[in-house]
Amino acid sequence: MNAELPSNITFLQRGVLHSNSILVHDDTSFVLFDTGYYTGAPALERTILERTGRTLGDLALIVNTHVHPDHTGGNAYLQERSGCDIVTSEIDGMLVESGDPVTLMRDWADLRCPAFQPSRTVRPGETLAFGGVEFTVVDGSGHSAGEVSFYAPRHKLLICGDLLWQAGFSNVVPLVEGVAGLARHERSLTGLKTLDVDIAIPGHGPPIVGREAVREGIDRTIETIRFLRSRRDRWATTSLKAFIVMHVLVEERVMRRDFVARCARSPWFREQAARFFPDDGAIALLDGLLDDLLTRRVLCAHEDGTLTSTLHA
């Protein structure tokens, strides 16, 4: 089945560091779902203009699937230039108000997110309507405690953030969301099976098109969750490697020796390594993770001792 987006919805596929963004238009304004990491906000502004002809003066509302920095980093920049409102889930609104550096994936994760405040919050079961499209808020928790998805039943469209990707699996951080996070993630995915979805737009990567593809993606992700739950060592190394890739993308190019030393001092690495690999030396563990990423060609080593990522930011 070749499902297509409605003409007034524009999908902006970005990368790993910067989440995808989705625009819903009406005649005079637009709503934007997710804004990427803060360093990409000016580029997002330009892309919106190039793809849609819209300026930030037309931005009425930002809606966030969850409040990790790779999805909300552009909020402050875009709100300052547009005066728009910002909507998050009720739980995420509480997290933003608390300023918790761990669950927000900010200081603890060595990631930046310029401060913003939600104008309103929503709960699963509530609706948001704009441009002739009505979205029902759906529980998407797991990857993040407050994550929600947005389902447009008339258009059979799901904006699913980091709950479901076409390939791979989002980083459910062991020391942040814990085993309960994996359980919530599986529960949220199981809930998606009750929805009639022709297109699922993830937080990263291309859309999942077709009912069968969506169902297969759900089943594959649940299988991954159950494997990680049974193999805590693999879960922990998967999480650590995701952080490593994210930080290489943030810095664009890193000197390996200096990067290893910085990671070894960072809470996201130091605390998880102590919990899951207490008998391994920090430098040896980091070198092993980097070597694995190099073998898999996720990272690339250069003659000057630097590392870059082969993934698109």
C-alpha cells in the first residue's frame, strides 16, 4: 500500500542528533512537532522556509513528543523568534518544571538544551486539532517517562517519536528509566496494535509506511526489548554506545584520546560503567566500545587520531 501524507502535512527527516520534525499547516500558520538539538535550530528555520515558504512568524505552536534535548533543543530559539506556544505531555511538563538534570538528559548526559517552559500540557486521551487534522494523544512512555505519540485516526497517521523506528531501537537508559522503562515501552508498543495506522512517523529515520510494516516494526521492537531485558550487559553496552555516537555528532570531530578521557569523567558513562561493569577499567571499556563502533563503521578513524561518525547528524 502506497500511503501518502495529507497535502498540509510536511515531514522533515533530519538525523541522529536532530530529531525529525513534522509541520501541519493551515492557511495562515503552522504547528511544528519536535525541534531537534539546539545547534540545528537555525538550519531548521531555513529548511522550513525552503520546503514550505513559511517563516517563523507563522509558527503557532510547538508540540513535543518528549523532552530529551534532541527533540526540544530548538524550542527556545524558535519560540523567541515566533512567540509561539509549546505543548508537552503532563508528565514532561512536571519534569521541565523540576529541572531534573538526569531524566531530562541534560547535565547528567552532558547535553545542552536552552531553557523553555511549556504553555500547556496534555494527557493521553486528549485531542489536539489543527489544519483540519485531529490528533489523539497516545501513551508512548518507555524511552522517556513522559513520552506521548499523536494519532490522527481519519488520516491513519501516527507521530510516534522514539517509541517506534523503522530500524533500530531508541536508547532506554538503564540508570534513568530502568527495567520499568523497558516494560512501559513494551506496553506502549502493544497499545499501538489497536490503532489503524498506514503511516508512522518516527523521531529519527524514515517513515514506516503500510499497516503490515508498522505491525512488523512493533513486533520487532518488542522482541528487542525482551532480549535486552534478559541480557543486561547487552542493554548497558547498547546504551553506552548510543551516548558515544551522540557526543561524537555533537562535537563533529573528536581526538580519540581526549574524547575517551572526557567520557570517563562524565556521569552518563561513569555511573553506568560502575553499575554494570564494575570489574572493567573505564579506559579499557571505552576503547572496546569505540573499537566496536569502528568495526561496525558507525565511527570512522582518521590518520590524525580523530574520530568522526558516518551517521547523519
